[in-house]
Amino acid sequence: MKFESPVPVQWVAEYTGARLVGNDTQEATGINEIHKVTNGDISFVDFEKYYNASINSAATIIIINKEVPCPKGKTLLVIDDPFAAYVKLVKRFRPFQPAYQMISDTALIGEGTHLQPGVFIGNNVRIGANCLIHPNVTIYDHTIIGDNVIIHAGCVLGADAFYFKRRRDQVMQYDKMESCGRVVIEDNVEIGAGSTIDKGVSGDTIIGAGTKLDNHIHIGHGAVIGKNCLFAAQVGIGGKAIIEDEVILWGQVGVSKDLTIGKGAVVMAQSGVPASLDGGKAYFGSPVGEAKPKMREMAWVKRIPELWEKVYGNKNL
Amino acid sequence: MKFESPVPVQWVAEYTGARLVGNDTQEATGINEIHKVTNGDISFVDFEKYYNASINSAATIIIINKEVPCPKGKTLLVIDDPFAAYVKLVKRFRPFQPAYQMISDTALIGEGTHLQPGVFIGNNVRIGANCLIHPNVTIYDHTIIGDNVIIHAGCVLGADAFYFKRRRDQVMQYDKMESCGRVVIEDNVEIGAGSTIDKGVSGDTIIGAGTKLDNHIHIGHGAVIGKNCLFAAQVGIGGKAIIEDEVILWGQVGVSKDLTIGKGAVVMAQSGVPASLDGGKAYFGSPVGEAKPKMREMAWVKRIPELWEKVYGNKNL
Amino acid sequence: MKFESPVPVQWVAEYTGARLVGNDTQEATGINEIHKVTNGDISFVDFEKYYNASINSAATIIIINKEVPCPKGKTLLVIDDPFAAYVKLVKRFRPFQPAYQMISDTALIGEGTHLQPGVFIGNNVRIGANCLIHPNVTIYDHTIIGDNVIIHAGCVLGADAFYFKRRRDQVMQYDKMESCGRVVIEDNVEIGAGSTIDKGVSGDTIIGAGTKLDNHIHIGHGAVIGKNCLFAAQVGIGGKAIIEDEVILWGQVGVSKDLTIGKGAVVMAQSGVPASLDGGKAYFGSPVGEAKPKMREMAWVKRIPELWEKVYGNKNL
């Protein structure tokens, strides 16, 4: 998320109640996730094992729960609860704005684009030319849609990230990470009925040009889907997964968060992908393996009784 | 379901055409399921193997398809088809009421609660304070929602139980069990886009306080979900399942009906749960087992070819 | 899809730019898929291995990308890109018609049928008597619904087929197969909340009388579901699958396209069906097998360590 105009880092320190260490003259231009930050961005870190990655990222302002050596030119904002500080900033710079009409006055709709009845378009949404949005679709604030996009009925674009912090202070509870990212749909995408694409926590969830999604598909917060991918019905993609171009996922495949599926990979139906996969290969199983060894594995399983009989002289189960 | 006012049991016998055995002076105060009945409730049973459980439950009025010894003070309503009698009562006391506007006049909406456009709120719905209901959500009649609840776009709360009785009289058909239960959402729950929570057949489907559901989740009729649970996208929970507090279900987990998952259990992605699980442990697989033995099992499978070679001197498949 | 009135085959040749071979005097009465064509239908084929099936089908007009011997009385329309010709015809005879109101004036709604608020009914939809359509349901153009049908909130009937042709001319892209088929829901069907049923590419997607679908179910384009089937939540059915009468699919079952599941088959939860199954049996697993051998297979897997120990004298993993 980018701020509408830059904000002095001293103001950020004061607003969040953090102690400023290092550069106290720069301006913050936005908020983003560690893997997407650029110069001027605020990032946050509250786990020691991510300190180095965060401090050495492109982020120039880091909200952190311990004072560590600050790289030259950067700013640390030291505070006990970086998560809460971050949420406070998001609520300040991207507060929820109630809608009272189905199509926001601040939405920009391109030429030749048709919205069927019952479509909700939130604030600051931009939709390109020659799109067709079918009935009862919901498009949350700040979503960006390219040209020639088709969205079937009942889809939801831009709902909040499913991202909570477990607390065990006096009582157990989950605190909500307010999300300020967007959903970005590139040109020539088609999205099947009843699919949902969540916004990123602070970065964007992106569906690459020419990608076609079937019905009931779930794309988690901050996932980046490449160009010309094909996902069959009921596929689910976890948060911040990266799916490269021309990947094919068959029905009911589940993909975990924070991994990469390489270009042109094909994952067979109902497979579960817990970790990154190389491109250009076919996969199967839950958890997934390369398809051919997996098929052989299944054939070997059927031979256990024979092997048992050879060893024991019987195959009583 | 509770009646608005108590109903004489003789009237119930007459209305359903049942023969009254036992106490003919008490009043019926509601209808409920065998595992949730309290004093004054009507229950029904049409399978001999459930006779005892039904007659010895807290229900004081039992619709039954055979005369059996009636406990003192209770009432049996004997009729060939208890299912049909039950449905007739539900249709009488909780008939479907057509709506002609998006927000029912009989709905109570708490202070600070905002309904986005396109939300449907049925009759007698109660929503607490400071809730946010996103566009195109449907909330059926009689649903109860607490405070600080967030419901994302496209959700459906309170649709009918998926509960049918197979008939093979002249022709095969399924008769619909009319449902008269409710959906009850406690405080601080968040429900992801496109999720559906069915009402109970005659009891309540409950989502405990602080529980967070991701997108495309299905909660079956009469399920009781504990507090501070976390369910990832595309999880499905069968009817009347009991999920205790702080259970975590990862993406695409399926849980069968009529079972219990103990407090704090964690079930890994795509697992299938056919029977009850102890709390405090991690599980994996379809059908599910404890995660570590299951992982070892998968490692053993990969050693079959080696074992085969040791025994047979080759590993030709 | 049937045309409103017959069209001379010479006009079709001219409109698509195809070369006419064979009978040049007949009239085309509609467009259909190879397994559903009847006399007067146009079909198309662009893979050599399907030439024979297409030419010998009941279709009397075949759009084809190579001149082959033409059966007496039939017409070949020879063109480099039959897919594009077909799409051009569909766009001509069944163009998308924008809607500007929730209930089309051309829809026919039967007596005793009630539409809850927020329902979208497209052009030329026909709904029978005594149906109940819950809020925020979307019914695309040309859908046909029988009597006594219940459709729960958030369902989408008649969205486009998920059917694309991969092109690699200068750049890789997917071309959309415009679909002109319909969704046909027979009498006494109930469809659970948030389910989606896609229209056929040129034939019909059919849900047989008395069939009950739970929530979040996906039925692909052109699938034909028999009578009195029962599908639990989150089941997905691929395009053109044939599910015969009285089949029961438990939760999260996935069924591939272009196969048949025989009458009365029962498929247990989370199973994946990649190929046809005989009727009257129970199945389990992904990929699916008959339930009993599959259960035994799982029991054998648990004995590998014992077998290993017998052979090697230890069971170290």
C-alpha cells in the first residue's frame, strides 16, 4: 500500500508510540510486506529469526520489537508490539469506508464494460474496458481490474486477508491483521462463479494476464498467479504463494502458503502441495510428488500382500 | 426450537394423528434433537436401535413408530411415520415466511453495526453491536449474531439442513426434513467470503466466540464449533459434529458428521476425519491418523521396492 | 442449442468462411456436442482422432479442418479453424444479452413459485410451479427449472463452461469456447447454498428429478446427473460426466470429466474419481478403488515395518 502523500518518519514514531532509532528525517511512502518492500516502505517484524531479513530488505523503516544495530540511512521504530503498531497505521491510512450504494461514485469503469444487476463495486475500484461482470459479484475497495476480464456470478474480490495473531495474555484470542493490500486482475482473465480472491495484507494479490479460473476457487492474500494459468474448480491457493506462468492445477488441488510452483508445472486433481515445486513437470498426490514415481509407489503398495506371502508363507490380514 | 407458547400434548396428538400413550396433561414447549433435548421438548425416533436413547433422553414427548413401555410422566405419540409427523409440526410452528424486502422489519440490528449493500436479513434475525456485514451476504430467518462479528461477502447463514429420508414406497424418493433450528454466531467471530453455515434440524448450529473462518467453508446443520478455532479455506464440517475450543483445521480438511474433535487438536491440510479425535494432538491423512506415525507410514511405503529386491533379488515393477 | 428457425447450410458456409462439401441443400437446426447431436445439428471437430466419431454421429453438418470422404446426405464445412467458426456461430445465434433489471421480462415464473429478494433471473429462463429461490441466487439466461425446486442462497446456475483452447501462434493464450447450452433442473431437486452449475458448451447440463445437492457443489458443463442422487457438500463434478440415478457422493468427492458413474454407486468422502465406475458398489480413495480392497490395502501398508523386520532383523526407518 502506498500513502496518498509521504509521511515524516517522526510523525509515524509519535503516532504509533515507537522509539525512533537511526535516520529521523526521511519520509515513509507506504507499507509493504518483506518480500515486496521498496525504498520508503514501512515493514514490521516481531520474530527474532526474521530480524536480519527485515533489516536488510529494501524497506527503509522497520517497526521492530527489539533494538538492533540500524543500517546507515534506515530507521528503526522500536516498540513492544509491532503488530499492533502496524494495525494502527493501516486503520489510519486505509480505514474501512462504509458504502451506501451498490456502485461507488469513486469507481472508474472502462468503456464497453458491462455490469450485470446486483454487482457491488467499492470505493476507488478501477475496471478496464470491455469487461463483463455477472450478477451478485462483490468487488471490495481499491481493486484493480484490466481489460477484457470476465467475472462470473457470486465472485468476491478483495475480502480481507485471513491473517491473525494468536495472543495469550490473560485470555486466548486472535487479533486481526487489518489488510491494506489490493487485488489486481490483469487483462483477459476469466474467473468462474463463486470464486474468492483475497486482498494482500499490505501488498497486492495478482492474477496474471490470460489466466482462467474455474468455479469455487480460493486465492489467498498476497498470492501472485502468473500469466496463462489454468485452475480447475475448487482449487485453493494459500497466502503469498507464487504460481508462475502457464501452471495447470486440476480440480480440488490445495496449495500451501509461502511457496513457489515453477512455470508450466501441472498438478493433478486433489493433490496437496506443501512446498515449492519445479516447473515443467507433472505432480500428483497429497502430499504431492512427481507423478510417475507416485504412480509407481501406488503400484508397489498393491504388491505388499504378495511380498508378505513370499516371506511368511501366507497372506492373512 | 422453542414454541412461542406451550402447546397441550393432546393437541399435538390430534394434529399429527398420533395415538397418545402415557401422560396426557403435559405441555410441549419445543422440538429438539436427541442430544440437545430438555424438559418439555418433543423428539422423534423411527429406528428401533435408537428407541432407548430417545425414551431415556430429557425429552418428555416422544413421537415413535411402535408402542413401547412409557416412562412415568412422559408421553409417547405412536404413529406409523414419526418423520412425517415431525415435519408437519415444523411446518406448523416454523413455516417459511416469504420476504419482500432485503432487510426484514422484524430484524434487530445493534448499535454500530453496518450492513453493506446487497445484504439480505431475514425475519427475527438478531445482530449485535459493532458488526460489519459485507455485500451480498444472506442471513436466513431466526439467525442470532453477537457483537464485533465480521461476515465477508457472499456468505450464507441459516440455509436448510441437508437431511433427507429415503423412501421406497411405490417409487424411490427423498423426503425433506424441514429444519427449524437456528444459526448462532457468538462474539468476535470472523467468517470468510463465500462460506455457508446451515441451520440445525431442530437445534442450533453454533460458532463459538473468537473463532475465525476462512473462505468457502461449509458448516453442516447442528454442528457446534468451539471458541477461538481457526479453519482455513474450503474446510467442510458435517452435521452435528462437535469441534472443541482452539482447534485448528488447515485448508480443505473434511470432517464427517456426528463426531467430536477434542480441544486444541490440529488437523493438517486435506485430511479427512471420519471419527472422533483426541484433543491436543496433530493429525494428517485421509482417513486421518496422528501426524507422526502417518509420516512414518509414508516413509515406509517408499521402502517397499528395496524390501522387494532383498526378497526377490530384483525390483521390476 | 436449437436455432429459433432453421438456417440454410449454404448460409452457414458463407458466414463462417468454410468450404462446403457434400449436401448443399439441407438446413441446420442447431448446434450440439458429438455425444448429443441429432439430425439437423452442426457439430465440429479439429482433432484427426475424432474425425470418424464426428462424421458417423447423428450430426448432419460437420465443421472440420480437413476434407475427408463425406457420407451421403451430410455436409462437411471445411475450414482451417473449426473452433473459431463454431464460436462465431454461437456468438451470432446466442449472443450475450446485457440485463438491466434483476428479473428479466422474458422469464416465465410458475404459479406458487416465490423468489426471495436479490435473485437475478436472466432472459428466457423458465421456472415451474411451487419453487422457492432464496436470496442472492443468480440464474443465467435460458435456464430451465421444473416444479417444486428449492435453490438456496448464493447459488449460480448457468455460468459459462470452463472450456478453452490453448493457442501458441505468436504468443501463448487461451481462446474461450463460447457456450450456448443450458442448465436444466428437473422436478423436486434441492440445491444447497453457494453451489454452481455451469451450462453446457452446446448441450444441456441436467440435474435429474429428486436429486439433492448440498452446499458448495460444482457441476461442470454438460454433466448429466441422474434422478434421486445425493451429493454432500463441496463435491465437484467435471464437464460432461454422466452420473446415473441414485448415486451417492459423500463430501469433497471429486469426479473427473467425460466418464460415467453407474446407478446406485456410493463414493466415500474425499475420494477422487478419474475414470468410470460400475454401479451398485462402494468406492474409496484418491484415486478411487472399491472400498473393501482399498481398506485392506491401507491395512497392509501398516504391516510394512513388521515385514521389514522379518527380512532385515530391524525396523529402523
